[in-house]
Amino acid sequence: MKLAIERAALLRSLGHVQNVVERRTTIPILNNVKLVGGDGLELVATDLDLTLLAREPAEVGRRGATTVPAHTLFDIVRKLPEGATVTLEQQPGSAELELRAGRSRFVLPTLPVDDFPAIGGEELEVRFEIAPGDLVKLIDKARFAISTEETRYYLNGIHFHVAGAGATRTLRGVATDGHRLARIEVALPPGAERMPPVIVPRKTVGELRKLVEGVEEPVRVAVSASRIELTAGGARLLSRLIDGTFPDYERVIPTNNERIAVLATKAFAEAVDRVATISMEKARPIKLAFETGRVTVSAVSPEQGRAEEELDCVWQGEPLEIGFNARYVLDMVAQVEGPELRIEMANAAAPTVVKDPADPALLFVLMPMRV
Amino acid sequence: MPAIRVLPEEVVNRIAAGEVVERPASAVKELVENALDAGARRIGVTLAGGGRGLILVEDDGCGIPAEELPLAVRRHATSKLADDTLVRIATLGFRGEALPSIAAVARLAITSRPPGADSAFTLVVEGERVEGPRPSAGRPGTRVEVRDLFRRTPARLKFLRSERAELQAALEVVERLALARPEVGFVLEAEGRRLLDLAPAEGERLERTARRAIALLGRDLARDLVEVEAERDGIRLFGLLGLPTAARSDPGAQFLVVNGRPVQDRLLKSALKAAYGDLLAAGRHPVAALFLELPPERVDVNVHPAKIEVRFADPGTVRGLVIGSLRRALAEHGQRTAGRIATAALGTFRPGSTTFAGRPPSPSLPRGLAETAAAFQAPLAPLPPAAPPGAVEPPAEPDPAAYPLGAARAQLHDSYILAQTADGLVIVDQHAAHERIVFEKLKAGLAEGGVARQVLLLPEVVELGPGEREALLERTDELLALGLAIEPFGPGAVLVREVPAVLGERPSGELVRALAKELASLGSLFTLEAAIGRVAATAACHGSVRAGRRLSLAEMDALLRQMERTPGAGQCNHGRPTWIELKRADIERLFARR
């Protein structure tokens, strides 16, 4: 293999694919990135569950493929001067790759390309395209609620599925950790009707989000019940899906909560943040006391004292007092872009629904804390 | 299909022997208990081949009259039950099984001479054959010789462990009995070596128990023991507790005695563990010798053939008494750290073991140089105290005599506080000490403000074993106070609706199952308290003054005063000591002034 490539292009793609390479692994080949010189340069890295591929234009003198330590190559390229041209060359039969740029020369050990895990598998039967903005929304608004508790592996990702019937069908992204839940909807992309319900793991969600950053053309999706492939720009991502059943979440979303408060999003978030300063406890409990025309946010800590702040709020009927984990409230309010927030409650122990009146696609459920 | 037949007595005896005599140590236990029941003042035990070859137990007790000797080896024949109710059992034995069981699996010879009798009589039993009693020579008391144990039950023989292990087990049995009865002298010899030689201990009961405990557990433990004594509803508890810092990594140094009977009771063990609670790091076991005395009718000892387990009529009271009085005793000594540690520190100070800069000048140096060296090594003249700029009035220096932890004098390596007390020197590990203070505050906060409960979006169904579900549901209110809301969910399961908010996202299933087990067997909620405590401990560790932070004298004094006010300040949450003390006498000893 022999090729020449712009440093900027190589850095961009390497920077992307090396994310998936674990720093410590017992399988040496997984430390490596696969380089394929063909029509341009293709880079592949994998942790067996998630595979990232990138392609950059390059001047290929002699076709070929090899693998080199990903983090080392990335560090070298990162330190090369801007605007440099990088040449990569492996002599036939040699176990080393030579990298030259300007007056620098590096020789890196390689591992045989045939040892690199093959990607692919069964046919991905459902294929469709989705607007990058929709994908970003599905991810960004839901990922805060993904569970990190590994014993409930089926909650360790975003659950995507087709919801509704007929013309109003939507593509939904749902995440929950058992204490709160986020449900986001976008218009169903044509071709996605037959998509099976899937759970995309957290790590894949993170890489996926980076992949679509700054992309303007539609993202191509291919999916089966066990794998997903996404292509955006010059990069591709292949991932296994979580093999599990997402709980029947619709059952726990109340539809007839009658105690309704409407308040200003930003002012509420700031008030909660300020008051929560007092509750140094890990669980950060705060209390909301709703009464006609206002809500009082308060916190009490045996160590740190007390705090309260009053806000204007649309509220009718009997007063209601309800406790929440301040961190949960802040995480959720951060997803609401509209100027107002609608909180629908039943009582101090029942699921509370939060909506953005300006964006009906968003719905959050928050479980109260009994303080 | 073979016909049903009644087993011959010999087989019955061998089966029963399997329950009572499972290894040489159990035979030793039965025989020594017999000796104690006979009112012996001195008991000698001799073992050969780990007890397999020979077990010889001699006592100076009341003996057995010649005419009763044949009865002694008959099944269910005993002198220890006055009536037939099994309610008031005041002796160690009562089942009348020991001797016949041993006789069924070994060669047994009993020589006995009641005090006042003219001569001794010997009875020899080998399987079904009984010889004697015939007159023989013997001192007052009883001497039981057991040879070739299990020779006739090869199956049992096969499962015995090495001679060494069997000997160790027998030694432990005798040690436990010896601790239970400090007024009796014990000697144990094996293969010509004297492994145990305990003179009858003198003094009041607690005092002689302490003497015996120290003789058994080692002299260095003497400084690390706390006495405990309490009584409630006719139940008396007394004994000795090791300080948390003297805890060991094996539970072998726990002696539990109920009405003079050494037991391995789970209720008492768990109460002991619960009493120490978070004072101990995981995997550390307290050293303790606890004696419980209660009217015989309130405890059932006829639960286990070897009687190592007992049942209490009101386990709740016993548990409450043990935990309550132990906690109180430990709290009173919360300031004390294990003296052994100070002793170890002293060892490292020993002159000659370290090279000091202040060594006398070597005689080979030329005179002039030697003088210079001496002057160089002389202590600096004290600097005149510099008035701080801004002339802030320095806080009044505490009087070292006024506080147990004294007045801070200096900080070493930005990590240790040196304080002078009325009669010595205290070194405090600032991180460990502050961590403990923060932890105790967090705990108090939790107790005061109640435990915040996070309601679950997806309530968790937890499957439980029979009895566990009911045990758990009975305590619903207490669980709620600790942050766990449960309700019945079909047969054999509960539904968890709310969890302690401090535990975060952790799944509750495992916690609930562990709790249910603990409740069903012991009746305590220790697991839940501990889980909440652990979170507080981690938080405390992060919110504490770390090693490496420079403290002013005022800050150090403030820390010392807080430590004095904090229960359990003698060790950090990980069970390490927070401070050690060197007495003035110790220091003087270092300099050979004493």
C-alpha cells in the first residue's frame, strides 16, 4: 500500500473512528485501525459491538490494506503541522508501515489485515432516509434519561419504534431510567414503516450524534432487529442493538392528570437551580408548592439551611405540594426550548407529565420524590 | 420390596452417634461438658492422633457410684434431668446420649470414684460388650478414655480432616468451654505438648472472665477490651468487647455463651455484627466474649443435637438488649483506639532501631570538628514569638489538661496533627478523623430529616421465598421510614413502589431480597441501614479535609474538639484508627527514664 493524503482529512476521519477503540483490550487487533487504500482511503475501527467507518479522498499509488495502532497514529497526525501532506507506505511483505510528513518519519508496527474482525452479517432489510435535524432531536431530547444501571441493560439505550396508525404515524425515541422518561416524536420517514422496534445502545447513540454533527444531507439508515447501519457524509456506523424488550412504557404515562401548572421555562429552571444549592444531599430534594397564581420552590437541608423562591404560575383550585429530585427537574427542563412549560400532576406520589406547549412532539414523565 | 424391620439397637446407636459425635472435637465437647456438669474444678484433656487415637478426659468432680456405671452408658439414661419436662435445664447435658453414642463408635473405658468412696471402679464398653464394673485404682473424680474413635464406622473416618485440623477443632472446643467457665482450671495436652494450661481464675465474675479471656486471646488484647454489663427483663448480659480497631479478619475470636453453654447462635452473632455496624470495615470481625444469663425456661437448648444453637422465648428482647448495651459500651469508648497500635508505634521508636541525627559524635573525629558537630546538632534556641501582622488576637491556647485529646501543637507532613494531652502525646490522622465527623453528621441529618423516597416509574416486582414476604410486609411502616415503600403483589412477591432517594438508580430487587432474608432469619433491618450508611460514608469521604492540607493551630484544635464530641470518632468509616496516643510514661520509657 502506498498513498498520500492531506493531514486535515486524515485527522478528521481518524479523530472520528478512534473514539470507538478501547484503550485497554485483551484483543490486540482491536487497538488498531484498519486502513484500506483503494478509491481513496477507508478507515475502520471497531470494538466488536460498534464499528465506525470513514472515507477520505487520497492519492493512491499502490492499493493495499493494513492495520496500525489507532491511538498512536491519531496522536502522530494530530501533532503534524497544519497543511502537511502525509504519505503512508507499506512495502509488500513488510510488517511495518512508514509514515512521512515533511521531514518527519515514523515507522509503525502493523498487524495482518486478515485478523481484523469482519463486519457485516445478515441483510438489513429496512432502509430509509431521515432528515439529520429529526435524528438530532430524537437523540438530544431523550438521551439524558438513558439508564446507566447495567443490570437493566434493556434501559441502557434509546428505544426507537413506529407509533400510531395511518397518516399520523410517527417515529418515536424513548428513554427511561425508571425515575423519569422522555418520549420524542418526529414524522415517520418514508420507507420506515416496517422498521422493527429497536434499542440503540448508549455508546452508539453518542457516536451517532457525532456522526450527524454538521451534516446537511439526509442520513441513510438500514436496520434489522439486531443491527443498525447509518451513513452520513463520508462516514458510516454499524452497531449491534440491545437484545431485549423495552418495557411497555405507554402504560405508565398518565393521560388524565388534572392538576395543571403553566410556568415560564427559563425562570423556573433558574429558580430550581438556585434553591437546590441548599440541598447538598446526593438526591437533591426540592419541593414545589402550587397555589393560585404562583409556585414556591423550596429546599431544606439539616446541614445547609433553607431556601425558597416564588414564581408566577398559572394554577387553579386546591393547592398542591410535590417533591422532586432537582437534578431530574433541571435535566428535563433543559430539553424544553419553548418559553413555557406545562406540568400535569395528579398527586404528590403519581407520575407527573411535563410538556412543551410550543412543541407537541415532546413529552416527559417525572416521578416525584417523597420528602 | 424388602420388608420393614425395626433396626437393632446397635445400629440405632451408631446412627445417633453420627448426630452427636461427628468428629473427635464433638466427643471432647461432650466429655468436658460432663465433667463440668459433675462440678469439676480442674479438667485435664489428653489427645493423641488428633483425637482419633485417644481422647482422655479427667476431672475431679462428683464421680459416678459403681452401681450406676452400667446405666451411664445406656441410651437416654442421665442424672441431669430431675423431672421430665425439659423446661428447666440447668446442666450442659441432659439428653443422655453422649456416652452411649461415643461407646457406639469407639472403645470406651470409664473409671470413676466419687469422693468418699474407698476405691474406683472401671467399666469397659466395646460395641455391645460391657465389662465390669470392676474395682481399679483411681483418684476421686472421673476419667473417661476413648480409643480408636470411628474405627467401627469407616464412612465417618473417611470424612475426618487431617490430624492437625481435628486437633485444632478440639482445642477450640475446649477454649470456648474454658472461657465459659473461668473458675475451672483446664489443661490440654496432645502428642506430649501442653497446648493449654489455664489455672482457675479468681475474682468477681466479670473480672475472672476478663482474666480468662486475656489468657486465651493474648495479652496484647488486654488494653483493647471494653467491659459490658446490662440487664433487662430478667436477662443479664455481661462480657468483654474488643475495640473496633482490634477487629480481626476471621470470626474465630467471638465467644458466645448462653447460661454457661458456648453457642454459635445466629441471632447473637448478627446482633453483635449489628452493634458494631459501620464501625467495622467489611470483612472485619469483632473480638468479643459475651455471656447471656436468663431463666432456663426462657431459652430452649434442645434445638440442635450438639446444642450449639438455642432458641429464645423472646428473641426481640435478647437482640435489643445485646445491640443496645453493646452500642452504648462502644460509644462510651468511641474515643479510644486500640492500644496495640500505640504499642506497635512504640516498637518502631525503639532506640537503636533508627538512625537519629543527634547521634553522639564519633570519637574518631578530631576534637575541633567533633565540637562543631555537637553545636550543629544542638537544638536551636527558641525564637521569640513573632506578633502576627495586623495584630489579630490569637485564640486563647487551650489547656492540654482540659481535653481528652489535648491541645494541638503542630502538624506533620500536612497530614497528621500532634497534640499534647495531660499525660502524653496524641497523633491524629486528619483525613480519617474529619471523615468520621462528616459521616456522623450526615447520618444524624438522615435520622432527623427522614429518608427522602424516590417514587418509581416502573414499580419493581420482587419474588420472595415463603415466609420472607410476610416478614417483610409485617414491617412495612419501618421500611417506609427508611425510604422503602412496598406492598403485597400476589402470593410470594412484593411490589416496590418507592426507594431511598440516596441510593439513586440502583435496582431495588437485590436489596429487598437481602432484607427479606435478614428479616425472616434475624428480624433486623441492618441491610437497609447499611446500604444507606454506605452512601453517606462515600459522600463523607469526599467532603472531608484531605491529607496534605495545611491546617492552622486553631483549625486543628477545632478538629480535636469535634472529635471529642463525635461518637465513634476512634476510627474512620473504613475501620482504620483516627488517632493514637503515646503516654508520657511510654515516652519516658523510650528514653530509658523508667
